[in-house]
Amino acid sequence: MNAETIRSRNDRELAEKLLSDSFVSNVIDQLNRAEQDGAGGVRRRLLATSVRLSRSMAPVLHEHADACAERLGLDIPLELYVYSSPSFNAACVKPEDGRLFIMFSSSLLEAFSDAELRFVMGHEVGHYIYGHHDIPIGYILKGRQKPPPALALQLFTWSRYAEISADRAGAHCAEDLGSIARALFRLASGLTGDVIEFQLDAFLSQVDEMQTEDAEPGQGAPMEDWFSTHPFSPLRVKALKMFDDSELAREGGTKTSILEADVQTLMGLMEPSYLESKTPVAETMRRLLFAGAIAIADATNGISEAEIEVFERFFGKDAFSDKLDIEKIKTELDERIAHTRDEASHGQSMQVLRDLCLIAQADGGVTNAERTVINHIATGLDLSPGFVDCQIDCDRELD
């Protein structure tokens, strides 16, 4: 299994979309011109502010680096650095002069086990392997010219999926889910020793509680989650557990399509709720949900009482009326799909599609005609039909 095979599908697809965005392209062009004018000196700054770890100084760390480089197909020399800090941290710095740089905090190197270090090393190398440096998210978000709000949300969503890809690269190197989970637990808690006994199931239960809180319409991720570049650590562990159980990590494991759909659903916990938000994007999403729900419900033998009941869970009591011009609403569906695709983030589009799948299943099943409408909406939103299949067909419980 090579590195590209295990990359998160949403990371890849969102990166391609962002790299084709004119605002992002302009920032990249500006940075490239600055580099050509000599505004570089990354290695010079590293040498001035941290300690370069040679093979003789850190032979075991270099062994981990060599193993990760071979496993992930790294094609560039590595330089390792350590800097003084009580916080656990590591970073992969954009290459310069044909060399890749990885920095570690002193506390991380002292506290982490060999397997935990292999995970961290693989994670950082993964960022380079997957071209994550090609999208300068920090410059885009902090530059003088602010990106449009929809683009900013797309950047944050992509960044979280980029971390999922890097985590998979780290897991591919470490091959030890327990150590990986402990590493992420340490990063989240800041604990250095054995004062607390780490329990994987208890750590993952935080995700189950988040999903319970978010289960009802109108409940969603708090605003600080929307603008987080990293997934919440228990979510990362849950996503890695899904990866570890998949065919990408073990023979006979869960199909990749199911893995990616499950991870999408999981990551939706960090996307904003649109049912109560007052933003223009949320209004666009609600308009699509309304038209999509009508079109799906009307696709087979008219709209049932069960479908009306679920419909009114989303839009309020008496939202459905005999006075609705159903045919007119259906003719507006494609326009509403296009507006949502253009204005909403990838994760936000997924939320609408997920809720439409829920409405479609209200009367106990999904007919071929209803599935055709849902797939039409998914295609219009640039979402994978596999996501629809898993929302409708896969019978899964949280583990």
C-alpha cells in the first residue's frame, strides 16, 4: 500500500478545488514572486533558533526518519531540528534548496516512545508527500486581502482533511494504533508521564457524546470548531480507528468507500449547523434542503405522512401545506443545487445531502426514483455517490 492510496479522498478533492480558485492562485503567485526576489532563508532561521540533530547526535530519531521516508516514498533529503519548548509540537517546513525540514519541540522528543515518534514523523512527512504546502493557508487567511467567507470555511475544512491524510501516513509508519492514540492523547492533554492511565475506549467515548449532542436538527458544531484547522483529537483517533479497520490497513477490512463516507460523517461534527444560522450561505442551504426534500418525497406516489413528519422536524410545525406549489419548487431544484455548490463549503454540502437522505428514509426505505433524485443532487454538489450509498445502505453502529 503506497502513500497516495491511503490519502483522504476529501483532502485530495478539496485541494484540487482550492488550487483552481483564483483567490488562492493569486496568493500563491505572490509568494512565488517573493521567493524569487530572495525572501527565503528558512534554513538560516532554523539554524539560528534551533539545534540541528545530526545522525551522530540522534541516531534513533534518524532511524525512524529513514523508515518513514522509505515507507512513504520520500524523494528528498531530511534535516531534523529540535527547539526548546514545554509544549508537545512538531512541524514540517516547506522545502528549500532541495531539503525538507522537520522540527520537534524538546518536550515531545523526551516524552514520546519510539512508536509515538514514528507516528509523529510519518505525519509530518505526510504533509510534504501530499503537497499540503502547496496551499499556503496561513498566508491566505492572515493576508491583507481577506478571503471570501465561503472560501475561508473551505480552507478550514480542507485543512482538517489534510490532517486526516497526514495521520494516515503516520499510522502507516507506526503500525500501532495504541501508540498512535496515546500520542494524540498526549498532544491533547499535555500530560507527560504516567499520572493518568490512558484508555482508548474512554477517549473515543468523547466522540460518541459529541454525536449524541449533535443528533437533533438545529444542533451543530460550536463556531470555534468551524475555524479550526485541526480535527479535535478524539475525532482524529476515531478516524484512525476507522482507517485501521479498513482494507487500506488490513486484508478483508472495511471497503474504502465506506471508510471515506464514515470519516465524512465524523468530520461533519466540526461543520456549522445551517438550520438556525442567519448567514446567506445557511439560507441557501435551507432553500436546497426544502426543494430537495419536496422533490424526493414526491418522487414515488406523492408525499407520505411519515415524510411530512420528518420534513417538519427540519422546517417547523405546519411548514408543509397543501398550498405549496410542488411542481414549481421542483423546477427550481437545479438552480438551488448550483447556488449551494457555489456558495457552501464541501462539508456544508455534505450536511444538506445527509439530511436529504434522512428524509428519504422516513417511510422505511428509499425507492429507485427517490435515489435517482438524491444522486442527481449529489452530482450537482460535486459529491461522491458513494456518500449517498453509505448514508442509505450501510447499517453501522458506533464502536
